[in-house]
Amino acid sequence: MKLSLYEASVPGFLQALAAVSGFMDKGLAHCRESGVDPEAMVETRLYPDMLPFRFQIQSVVHHSLGAIEAIQSGVFRPPGDLPEDNYAALQALVSRTRKALQQCQPDAINAREGAELIFEFRKNKLLFTAEGFLLSFSLPNFYFHATTAYDILRSKGVALGKRDYLGGLRMKT
């Protein structure tokens, strides 16, 4: 079975982003039910040297839509200064990202297979192929940050389970 660049990335991004949206909705409901300010969630970290929930959600976006944009342009850079989004703004960011990824054309992404991609980080430039970048860098980072966001909400008492993390499975019809 041959798996295209599009199939290896966008459907998984969409599945996980739908799950992120769902567990963020549950996080907001938990805040409302328990009288917790959702903005406190935005600042929550699992450990003092880890970045907060806000960064985790922004990174999920950067390693999904940002990765697809990088494949198309041939250049990936870490985001600059990130906005101090509140909970509602983070939910909107995830929603916009899902809509943008739904508009991706498989042929346009698949046409970049084997294309060079430069990851620019400070003075460093790392050379990848499009698929090498996606499979060895962006996908692992995407899932790391989605998992960390899930874990932050879970650590604050949001009733989440594995199904919330997995989202809608892509089953044979």
C-alpha cells in the first residue's frame, strides 16, 4: 500500500484537531460547572519548566497547518512571538485551522513529495524532504503538544478519556 503525503498528514491532523476542539469544549464546560476561570487553564503547566496550555494549542496549530504551509513554501520557521490568547481565542484558532486544512487539495500537497524543505532556526538551517520533515518532525511535535494539552486539562480535573483524545476514527464504510 502506498501512502501519499496528503494521506500521511492532513486526515490525521483533522482527526486530532477535532479531538482537541472537543476536549477544549469539555474543559470550558468543566470551568463553568466548577466556577474556575478558564483563563487560569490557559496558564496551566504540567511542570514549572514546561510551557503552558496556550503554547500547547498554538503549537498544535503550527505543527499542522504551519507544516502544510511549509511544505508548500519550502521553508519552516518556529513561530515568532505568540499572542497571549485567551481560552476563547484558542478555541477559535483551532476552529480556523481545521477549516483551513479542510480546504487543502491533496494533489497540491502530494506534488511536493520529495521536495526540499529548509527548517530555519536562528542561524541554523536543516535540510529535509517534505515527507522527512512531516514524518520525523512535525507529526511527532503535533501529537506531543496535543497530548500535553489533553494532559493539562486532565490534571485540572476535566473528565476526559482516551476516546476524547482519539476523536472520530476513520473506519471503513
